[in-house]
Amino acid sequence: MSRQLIATLAGLAVAFAVTFGINFGLAAAGVHSDTTYWWLGVSFGSLTTITMLNMSGNKKVATADRGARSDALAFAPPAGQGLLVVYREGFMGKAIGADVSVDGRDVAQLKSPRFTAIALPPGSHVLKAQLAGSMNAGSTPGETAFDLAAGAAVVFRITLKMKMTTSDVVLTRIDDLALAKKKMAGMTMIASEAA
């Protein structure tokens, strides 16, 4: 069964349960029940459906081991390679995964606050981040090109800029590695799918 159908059925179930519960409670209290409170059930059901659809693209991700985390926070790439470190912060949409890809290849999915590190060959690369989930199709992905030298580290931060019904994914290059390390020190590191 698709995640969209499950979300819709869950929303209908919540709408029915809330409406039934309110009317049952009113009847048990001896209050005449009418259709005045149906909107509460519909509201809770709609909220359930929207929340589940927003999170429908979330994947199970593996946490990186301590050694990989220490190497990433030291910004130490393997010999002959560079290191791309991407972290996500911010409260808005923090439970919705952001799919991170480099040069068209998926490398991780980050919720907030989490980070990942990817060893890459020196040269020009393209970083892209977009929100997962079927309700996020209208959101604008963030995309940027960057150059990476052997032995160097490049850090990007992912944040969301909220609009009325969608979000823009914003990628910001962080050149202050000490500041980036301080921000990521308390975050969980997600293992890269590219590793």
C-alpha cells in the first residue's frame, strides 16, 4: 500500500475517531449532539494527513561511527581527496528529510540538526538538497557548484526559507571551519550513502 494512501486512510480514521469521541462524550453528558463539532474531526484528520504526507519521503538512515565522526569534525579528508561536509539546522521542517546529492548521486538524507561528510576527488562538483515527501514537490531545491582541492574541506549549511505553502532549501557555504565545528559538535552524524 502506498504511503499516500496510508496517510489518507489515517487522516480519515482520525477524523472519524475525533468526531465520534466528541459526540459520544456530549451524549454521555446528556448534551444534545448535533453536527456543530464535525469541523474538529475534519481539522485533526487533515492535519494528520498533511503531516504524514510531508514525512512520507523520510528514509531510514545509518548513524556514522565515532571514528568517522571524529575525522569529519577534524575536517581531515583521505589522502588525495577533499572533504565535503553538509549540516542542516533550523526548527522549521526539522522532521522532514532533505535529500542531499553530489554530482547527481544521492549521498545522504538529513533531518535537522544533523550532518554528513563525503570524501570526493578534487575538482568541480555540484551540491543539491531538496525536501523529501510527496507534499514537498512544490518546494524549491537548493543547488550550488563548488571547487574542492585535495586535502581541503568545504562546509555547507542547509536551512529552509518558509513560504506560504512551500519552502525554499537554502545552501550556504561556511568558510569559518571553527564555527562550523562548534555548530556540528552537538549534532548526530549520518553515514554517507556514498561511503
